[in-house]
Amino acid sequence: MRLFPFLLAFLMASLGFAQDAAWDTLTTEDFTIRYPSTWTVDQSGTMGTELFIYDAPNHDDDLFSENVNLMLSDLMSDTIALMDYGESQRELLPKYITDYEYIGTTYIEQDGKAFYQIEYNGRQGSFNLYFNQLMAFKGDVIYILTFTAEQDQVEAYRNIAEQMLLSFELVE
């Protein structure tokens, strides 16, 4: 398990968000999330998402926008454990992600809330991508929050991505 990087990221986020960038908060009846104020928020259902927050391209030739998206899925059962659900989803990823490369998973419980995190690389179309997903239950709905970046941009976005993912809270 990759618990140490997740805990380190949590500690960094708990000390405060980046001082050199302005952050906004999106609050809905179901969740809240913080994001850089320069990023665009789309709640139109783009690509089947509940939420799509993305950065502007880095240059004229940049065809991919690093992003965080949120998808919801009805579990139709309240008996499955988050760890079991996360593991079942991890096993399915190689069927949907070309050149899938597993990086690691983390399961964390904090303040009565549980999260399953999975990191992986893969290819979609012509893009070599990095994915960092957080999964959490609220009732019989699974919330899947995913940060996606081109693999050569991961380090440039790592701090922002971790802050966004760690800011995500389900409203009770």
C-alpha cells in the first residue's frame, strides 16, 4: 500500500493551500471541492460526468487539459464494502485502459469517512495519461473523483491535484 505519500499529501494540504494561487470552492447539496480559480468548472454533464474542472492548455499545441472529474454510480446495494468495490474496479481497469500500468492503492479512514485511492497510468487515444482516483460512498451511491494529466505533466500538477482531491468532502 502507498499510505505514506497519501498521508504526506494530507499533511501538506492540512497546512494550507498554495499561497501563490487563488482558490475557489464549489459547494453543492452533495459535496464541496476546492480548485484553482483559473480553472474552468463545467457541470453540464460533459462526458457523463457530474463535474468537470479543467485547466487551460499550456501552449497552442497542447491538445489535452489536465482535469478533475466526478462521476456518480448507483450501487443498488448497501452491503458492499468500499475496499471490495475499489478492488473490483481496479481489476476492471486493464479492460478499459490501453497499456494500463498499476501504480498503487491506498485505503484510508479518517473522521468516520473512508476513501479508496488508486493511481495508474494508461493510454487513451494518442494521450499517455496518469490517473489518480478517489472513491467514497454516500448511502448507496459511489462518488469517483479522478485527476487526469498527461504523464509528462504529472509533476507540474501534482501539488494542485493532491490539494483538489484532498479538499473533496461529501455533505452529510
